[in-house]
Amino acid sequence: MGVKFSWRARGQSFRYAYNGLARFFLEEHNALLHLLATAGVGILILYFRVRGGELIALLLVTSLVWVTELLNTALEKTMDLLHPARHPQVKYIKDLAAAAVLISAVAALVTGALIFIPKIFL
């Protein structure tokens, strides 16, 4: 039948997520870069009063970058734990995860450019 629902267990899962984010910001250099970029996008959103579909697009691509960076970090840490020595397959796995972050960042950059360049120059 499954496990019984528990508010305490739900609260604990949020604490785990918070702990993961806290360590991510304390230990990962890219977290600061993503935070600065997100703050910049937030400032532009407020300045240009972005609404509707454009706002949704910016929120989605920004979230996508954060999610891929968090998953990339988790995968890198997992591979380091499972195979601490250098290995070509581990490098390939890490490179693939980094490529996912790159693709999401480029998508976010293009989306931001399509939305903000006309607002800045027109």
C-alpha cells in the first residue's frame, strides 16, 4: 500500500534541499556566477517591467540553468566518489553533464537577448 503521509517527513525533505543549496553556494564557484547572472536578469525584468510570456520564458530558462548546474554538480560529486582516480569514461560523463549546463546557458542567453535587446535599443 505504501508509506503513510507525514508532515514531519515533508518538512525534513525541505531541510535536505535547503542543506544541499547551502553547500552548493558555499562550495561551488559557478553558483556565484549563476547568482550574479540571475540577479542581473531580475534587475532587467524589473527595469523593463517584463510581463506575460516574456517573463515566463525568462523564469523557465533561468530555472533550467540552475537545475542543470545542480544536477551537473551532483553527477560530478557522484563520479568522484565512485571513481576517484582519473578515468576516460568518468571524464566523458562529466563532460556530458557540463555540456548540458552549457546548452541551457546558451538557451538562456539567446532568450534574454531576444527579449532585452529590442527593449534596450528601441
